[in-house]
Amino acid sequence: MIEATYSQPEQTKQNKIKPNKTMPNAWRVFAIASIAIFMVSLDTTILYAGFNNILSSFAGASAADLSWAMNAYSIVYAAMLIPAGGLADKYGRKKVFLFGVLLFVASSLACGASPSVGWLIVARIFQSIGACLLSPAALAIVLEAFPREKRMVVMGAWGAVGALAAALGPGMGSIIIEIGGWPWAFFINIPIGLLCVWQGMQTLQESVQPRDKLRLDVVGIFQLMTGVGAISFSIVELNSPQWTSLQLAGIAALGVLLLLSYIPWANTIAEPLFELSLFRNRTFLFANVAGFVFAIAFAIMFFSFFFWMKHIWHFSQSMAGTAIMPGPLTVVPTAILSGKIASKIGHRPLLITGCITYALSGLWFMCVPDSSPDYLTEWLPGLLLSGLSVGLVIPSLSAASVFGLPAKDYATGSAINHAVRQVGTVIGVSLTVLVLAKTGLHIADFHRTYAIHISLALLTGLLCLPINTHPKQLATQRNS
């Protein structure tokens, strides 16, 4: 989620927005915004940890039904992310930020109190809208609080907030669920969010980018949401007796057609959801395609970990969450170091290395662990290798996706990259549910998921070959 908000510094620079005043305490502003981002990022990984607990609490609900509590969130987030920054610019960053936090909090209450999976899905959709509203506004507020010479430090700290939340989410979520039940995975957001609103009302200052008109591409949003939703539905329901293969193939084809229909639509309106001309940039094109493929692989890997811990090794909820934490924690220092290295040699070597090691981590999980729990020697090495790989690949793809784009396109380019990865996450979750969400899981079932993991990792590496972000390339572009 965090990378999408990276779009704001360039947007702020481009439009020459001036803050109303100098912020009284820049790091206090950072803390308020970070609390909100931490809350949103934490909520995503907590739901991975609580999937089986939530499913068991709703009689008659299937894993495919519950998967929509995750997929609906990602689909709406992917579609709404791009126009969300424009809403903050038009109506005020502070107003939109606080409204987004309040909507997220209210939706969290509704999620925890949901009497059925259907209500939970609806509440998660509103959660996603709240997250979309607060995220780009939060970083814009933070950047206005700091002088330009300190913004690189701030951006590093900002990225670490989301990575830390992703690392702590499985462990914290598992403990919360085991102690208080799965509703508290959502109820925990209420005091955090209200604290954020209370402090934000006192500390944050308003800034507005004057815009006479703001046109939302409602048709484009609909095309993206329904297209991705149809494809995801066809995957999740493959084993359902209620649908025939022919019907599901038709639904998937309809989804593809809806996505493709955006191309002529975007060429006919003045302000489409995003400009297709951005994909003429070779690095932007391949970074986004690679990001989509890698997001599928990452969702499969991360989600399948919980199924293994619960069904093969029979770990408790808290043990399962804690066992997964070392991998995401490895991402934080790796991402910081990879950024420094990329500034000297470009992102392609890091991407290729990360994809190969990620494939090796999948091979490790396929060949080494067995039904007898041996965490330190059979699981931890593969987990650390996967964390190292993710730290090399995801930040590098985010940076590469906007490398060389004109300043006016940096905001949209960054948002597109994260939205594309959200769509990949939806597909990855759907595939994992299809293969693993069933009774009587066996190790052979996981071998299929790891085979997909390995194949997608290697495909991502191939897609990264055309990416060129070497510093000399940027100098060439500036001189041309």
C-alpha cells in the first residue's frame, strides 16, 4: 500500500503547492500519519492470519466465499487508488485524510460485528475506500511538514512503517485472534484510528491544491473492478458444483473483455483513469507486467504459509503467526540496502538476483520441510531467503516503474504500479484458495502451490531483463 503514496512528492513539486504555514512539529505530523498507515498495513496481514478462524465461525460459508473479504478489498483499492489523490488535492488533504481514517474505523467496527460473510465483504469494501482516501493524503501532509532537503530521510522512514506493519501483522494478529477472537483483528483499529483523528484535528494544517473541476473516470473504475472481479470469481469457483467449467470460462472471458474495453475507452475521453501512452515507456511497461506476475507469486507464498502451519504442522494461531514473522522482517533492511545499491548500478541486477533467489526459496519449501515440525532447520532458512528476495524485488520494481517518466506522469505512474500489484494479489489469493482451502490437506497439495511460485518467480526474472534504470540511462535521457 505504501508505494502508491510515493506519488505525492512529485505531484506536490509539479503543482508548486505551498503549505499554509510551517508545521509546528514535523515529526509529530509524521507520527500521526504513520499511525494511520501502520493501521491500514497491519489490517491486511492480520486477515491472512485469521482466515481459518473467520471461516470456522460462519456456518455454511465456504473458503471461496470468505476469499472475497480479501479480494473485494484489493479490487476496490486497485480501482480507487489513482483518483484518490485527486480528491485530496481538490477538497483538502487534512479533510480527506481524517475522513478516510474515520471511514476505515467505522468499517472496522462493521467488519468485527458482521453476522455473515456477505456483511463482512461489504464492510471490507468500505474499509478499502477509507484506506484509499487516507493513504495519498497522509504522505502529502507529511511532505509539506518537512523541508525539501530532509525528504529523502522521511521517505525512507515512511517506507519502513509499511514494511514493519507487514512484518508484525501475522504475529500480532495471531495473538489478538487467539486471545479475543477474530473480531478483535478489526476492533483493534478503533482506538488506534480515533487516537489518530484526535491528534490530527489538533496538529495537522490544511492544504488545498486549487482545482476548478475534478472528473472521476467512473466507467474506467467500473471496467477495472468488474473485469478483475470476474476473472477472480472464475478462479475461486473452479471447484464449485454450482458452476460448470463452460460457465466459468465465459465469466473469465467476460472479465478479460471488460479489461480490454478500457483501451478504446481511454482513447475517447479527456481524463481517463490513466493514460495508455505511459506504457510506451519500455521500462514502465515491463516493470508493471513483472510487478503483476510477482504479486501473484508473493500472495501464493505468504498465504500458503498459514495453511502449512495450521494444517501440516498443527501450530496454534499465535505460533503460526510468530513463525512467519522473520521473513517479512528481513525485507526491511534488505529494501534499504537495495535502494543504495540501485542508485549506483540500476535495478536490473537486483531484480534478476531477487527473482532467482525467490525461485530457490520456493524450491526449498517444496523439497525440504516434511510433516514433522523442525522449524529452525527446515523452515527458517527458506523463510529468510524469501524475505531477502522480496526486499530486492518489490522496492526495485516500484522505483523502476517510474524511472525516466516525465515529472507530470510520476504520480499516476506510481499509482498504476501499485494498483497492478493489487490485481496480482487478488489472482494469487484466488489461486491459493482454489488449491489449499479444503479439508484433508496433504503435502502434495503444497507442492502444486510451490511449483506455481517457482514458475512465476522465474517468469518475473525474464520480464525484468528489458528494464534499464542504470544511472547512465537517466543522464542520457536528460541530455537528449
